[in-house]
Amino acid sequence: MKELQKKVSNLNSLILEGRSMDAFEKYYHEDVVMQENDQLPTVGKAANRLREEKFFAAVTEFRLAEVRKTAVGENISMVEWHFDYTHNEWGERNYSQIAVQEWRDSKIKKETFYYGN
């Protein structure tokens, strides 16, 4: 579990440094499934890469990303984030989110994001 804890810490550090896409390339499985709340999942690294790039391109002002808590178990990690930014379609967003990450082959195979609207 120490190895996974190191990976989660590095992943979070990259995101906090503004290098989210570097973190994505390094830590996400080719067959990753990502899902926001109860929306339909996005399947595969290529499709999720496009989704992530579209999201970041639409952020017009980024004020804060903060890790509040992390938990690591056997092949699973959870991170509580707080974000504050402006998105060109959604407007100002200031919220907390839980990311639940299931790991396989040292990469995130499934990630589900839970947050309120």
C-alpha cells in the first residue's frame, strides 16, 4: 500500500502544480472508465483525454485546487478535493468533490467523481 500511497501523492502534486494532463498520461490506464456522479461513464483513455482537454479549455479563471483528505486501501484511493474556478459554460464553480480511484496494473482503471450541484 505504500507504493500506491506514493502514486496518489504524486498524482495529486501534479494536479496542484497545474499539470493535470501530465498526471493523466502517467497514472491512467488505457481502458480507464471515468464517471461524474450518475452520468454515463466515459470509456477509454482516448475518450477521457478529449473530455479532460475540453474541460480545461473551457476554464477561464482558475482560483483554487486543494486536497483536503486522502485515503488509500488495497487497489483503491479516495481524494477529497476543493475547487474554485470559472467555466465558460457553467459560470463560477466553488465546490468539494470526492474522487474514488480503482487501480489495476499500477494505473487508475476506474474513477468516479461525487459532488453536489
